[in-house]
Amino acid sequence: VQCMLQDVGSNIATPLSSAREAHLKRTAFSEKPVLELEQWIDSYSEQLPPLRAFILPSGGKSSAALHFSRAVCRRAERCVVPLVQAGEADPNVAKYLNRLSDYLFVLARYAAMKEGKEEKIYIKPE
């Protein structure tokens, strides 16, 4: 994941409208990492109980750190979307960040389960 995030940064730092062809070729971002994340999400999701309610960031230290990482990833995704819409970054970069945040959510749930920690369910105040 860290290597892919380096590639995400390279793609974002190389505007599609003004970079030289050689730079564009080196910083291209394919759909393959997105598909790989989807496989990882499916693999971990199969091991978890079905999600029936909104989960609050909880479930112990490991899970909470993964929930925090997910929030950071969502913020990065929101910053990248305008670049993609302007045609300056590859759409697969935004897709990758979107799927990465989903992967981090699934990992947070998995960590809570493996550590025997309770996930807190959101309950709407009356």
C-alpha cells in the first residue's frame, strides 16, 4: 500500500495537461491496484459478520488506528477528486483512494474481531 501511495503522489504531482510524455508514462496509474484492493476487501469481508448497523470508530487500539487512517484517506480522496475532474490526474488514483478507505474500514473491523474487541454501534439520540 505504501508503494502504491508513492505512485498516487507521483501521478498527482505530474499534471496530465502539461507534463512531458516521458513523465506521463512513468507516472501512469493503472486499474490493477484498484482491482487488487477489491480482492483484499472481499477476502477479509468474508471472514467478518455481516454489517447491519453503522459502526463508530472503535474496537481497540489497532482498529481505532485503522479507522483514523481511513479518515485521512477519505480526506485525501476529497482533495484528489477536483484534480481528476479537471483532467489533471488519472481517475484510477481517485478510485484507488476510495477503495483504500473501504479496505481500511474492513481491516479495522477485522482487527477488532481478531483482538476480541467490541465495535460500537451508532444509536440515534431520541
